[in-house]
Amino acid sequence: MKKLEAIIRPEKLTDTIKGLKNIGVTGFTVSQVVGRGKQKETQGVYRGKNYQVMLHPKVKLEIVLSDYMVQQTIKTIVDSAQTGENGDGKIYIYPILEAYNIRTGEADFDIDDLVNGEG
């Protein structure tokens, strides 16, 4: 199993979710985050005063997948979220050693149920 974290532009979330559903990935967590990468600082105006925007709003998707689904999921996220501009985001992949079902307390070996919308 792997955990995929994708940091994307908020305006690309709907397209990305549609793409994930098209490949059968329906189990994921979405968080609103702020961050800084190569995207340039911008100017904002609040109550007539200028300010620097150093941290940009982003969305983080967290998905746990079977190994065989990782490459297809990466391709889908890139195709759905890419604009070609700085600030499009990043994808990180982590190994998952174990998973447990909180309801039953048992080890969860059927992560594919989440991918196929059965979990």
C-alpha cells in the first residue's frame, strides 16, 4: 500500500475529483492548506492597505492506494490539476506499513475496497 499526498490549486479540486472518480478512486481526504514553493509572492489589498501574500491557499488530497493504482492515480492528478504555471503543486508518495479499521479494530488488508467505492 502507498499513501499519495497531492498539493494542488483550489480551483482544480473539482476537475481532479472527477478524474479520480473516472479511474475508480473514491476514498480520499481533502484539507485546505497554505504553503510556499516557487510561486511568486503577490500583493493584496485589505481595507485600502497593501500587504504581501507569502503563503498561497492550496488543497491537499490524501489517498491510500494499492501499489498497482499509484501510477494511474498520479497521471490522473497531473492531467486534471496541471495549468503549466508555477504553483500547480506537488505529489508525494509514502509507504503504508499497516492499516486498521476503527469500527472493527481489525487489520485492514482490503484497501482496494476504498478505491472501488465499496469501503
